[in-house]
Amino acid sequence: MEQNTDWSKYLSHPVFSLISTVADEIGRECFVIGGFVRDIMLCRPSKDIDVVALGSGIEIAEALCRKIGRKAHLAVFRNFGTAQVKYRNGDETWEVEFVGARRESYSHDSRKPVVEDGTLQDDQNRRDFTINAMALCLNKTHYGMLIDPFDGRKDLQERIIRTPLDPDITFSDDPLRMMRAIRFASQLHFTIHPDTFDAIKRNSQRIAIISRERIIDELSKIIRSDIPSRGLIMLDDSGLLSYICPELTALKGIETKNGRGHKDNFYHTLAVLDNVALRSRNEWLRWAALFHDIGKPRSKRYDDKTGWSFHNHDFIGAKMIPGIFRSMKLPMDERMKYVQKMVELHMRPIALVEDVVTDSAVRRLLFDAGDDIDDLMILCEADITSRNAEKVRRFLDNFTLVRRKLAEIEEKDRIRNFQPPVNGEEIMAYFSLPPSREVGELKKSIKDAILDGIIPNEREAAWQYMLAEAERMGIKHP
């Protein structure tokens, strides 16, 4: 044990004193371990506490709840030998997980270990990284004493991720730890030790035994980090990304013909993602940034006159999104549809920048984007990654004009999320028509007339336009 009385001050919360008391009363050695210890040393807020006991952790949890009374809620998972206590103290709620110290062994084709009772050292040996293997004693005789057999504190100071034991064994036993290493490095702005990173490369194919749901949980945390490109570059360099999302690795590389090349769309994508992360915490807008050019490999063409092109990559990419979400086990709900819409529309504001900004084009963009127009503009502005400062300034100035136009048109015409003032039921009732192509054409003509500024977004104007269009189509009122 490393004696360091400074650490006891981090255990001043009443919950630790209560755990200490009940552990001493029933004669159990217990330690707070893992992420809580790491985070207090990094001065990061943390209320999720893992406590490991020599013997039964459930026994300490039950004793703690008896002592706290009604402010505590106990959940016991006997099959796993664990218990959770939720402790309400004023406006705060703390969650404490209790488990007995254990050692683990793995078979090659599974990440589910065979678990046996063990010592504190056994428990620390099975931890994923040195910075997560530190423990603080909670018993009164050694309260706040740091047990740090792998120099995790030094690795924290040097901002290094490394495994306590042989990294090849660590990652082969539980390949999800490879994702966790990169996630911690991305979140904490740490570096993965070269020996540890080389082991990730050697074992990257082992990620195939991990469920997609667990992989996406870690990937989502990387996406939500302050500079998500750091984690994605590590995923790519390690070889993991090709197993997780081959559509992203297909963006890599620069092809040259007749001395003409195109930019590396993978690194451009990461720059766009980082740009979005600077302005938005919206996770699904970040996913949209990650996938906004996903259709480029399939749309890439070369012409001797015009050079490289990626025509319709936005539409191709949008069609790819459901399949990517399904294979990656991302949610197939409104979040997927949001990302798909962002991918499909991300070129539209740029087209407005490049052409004369007409009221009609702005109305159509407002109609198609709806309430997501502000997110779309963030994505489009993030998509300007040129190294030419003058070009960037010119595009962003033009986007300012587009934003002004969007605000003016929305205030005047109320286009965002509008429904045509005359609906299909009214058309069918007035002309005694069943659901048909003619009804659809009349609805579309009214919508287009409003979006093109031919008529205002008002019922009377829409009704008169419908009558004129019906007469032109030969549809008569009975």
C-alpha cells in the first residue's frame, strides 16, 4: 500500500464515512476503485462509485442501506455478485456499485469471463488500464490510503493509457477494451502507450466477437468528445475502423490522374466533424457530419475536361444511411431520419451560396429542412475546410446572406413546416374524386406555387389557384 493522507480529503462525502463504518462493523476490507479514483485525481466531477470488497460486496450494500434508511434504494444482482445503492443526500443522488474482489479467466471466442473470488491484487490485475486500477482504502485504519500497484497515478500525470498486464492478453480476453482505450484517450486528451497501441493493431480483428451495441456505445462517446477526430484517427490507425464502418475507410486516399487529384475525403470529413463539435453538442448532428460525404466513393468520376467530380453524392449518401445505421445497430427511428435528411440536404445551402439567392430557392430549402434548418446551416458552414483563407471568408460571408434571407422569408411567408392551405381531403370532396394521381398533382401544384412565390401562403389564394389548375387539367366540379 502507498500511504498518502492527502487522498482522504476526497473521501469526505458522508457516503464514504457510512461505507467505512458498516465495513468495519461486519469485518470486511473494502476499497473505492476505478473511475471514481481516476476522476478525482483529474479534478473531474464523478458521482458513480465502484466499491470492491474482500468477500461479499452485497453484504456491505445491504448493511449500508439498513444504516441509511429511507434515503437509500438497494438493487441486488446475485447472479453477478453485485449490488447497487442509490443514495439521496439533499439535491444530490449518488450511485454506489458493490462487488466482491474477483479474478477472471477467458476463453478465446467470448468476452464473458469465468469469475472466481479473489484478492484485491487479483481484482486490480483484471482492470483494463493502469489509471482505472487504483484503489483507495475505506476502512478506518487505513482510510484514504492509495493502492496503486501499476503506477496509474504516474500515468495520469503523464497522460498515458496503458494496460496493467500484457496488452495482448488484456485485449484478446476482452476486445472491447481496445475501443475503451481509444475512447479514454479521446475524452481525456491522453496518449496511448506505443506498446499498448501496437497490441490494439495486432488484436484489431478480435473486435468481431463484440456486439455491435457495445461497440456503438464506445463509438458514440468518441463522437461526443471535444475533438472527435482524435479518436477516429486512432480507430483508423489501429485497424478497428475498417471492422466498425468500412464505408468511412472507403473515403480515404487521394487518386491522381493526368496530374489532377482530389482532396482526401476522410480527413476532410474529420475536419467537418471537429468544426461541428466546436459549435454544437447535438450528437446526431455530429453523426451527420461524419456521414455527410459517405456517398463520394460511389459517385467519384473523372473527366479529362472537368477533372474529378462527385455528382449526386448527397443523394447517394442519403440512400446509404439506413443500411449503415442498420448494420451498426444505430437507432432506426427519427434520429436516423434526421441524419439522412442532413446528408441529403447538406449541398443545398452551398448551392445557394454559389448561385444568385432567389426567394424561391430559399422557400424550398426552408420547407425541406423544417425545424432543422439551423442545424443544417451549422453543418454547411462546418463543411468549408479550405486552406485558402480568402475562399473561406467569401463562403462564410455568403452564408451570412443566406441566413438573412432565411429569416426574412420565414417571417414573411411562414414556410418552415407549412402545410398547404388546401389539403387532399378538401380537393377530393370538392371534385368528388377518389385518392388518385390527379389529387396528388393538384396538391403538388399548390405547394410549388407557394414555394415559387406565385401565390401567397394563404387559403383563398391557394383555393383560387387550385380551381385554375383543375380547369387546366380538365377536372370539373360536379
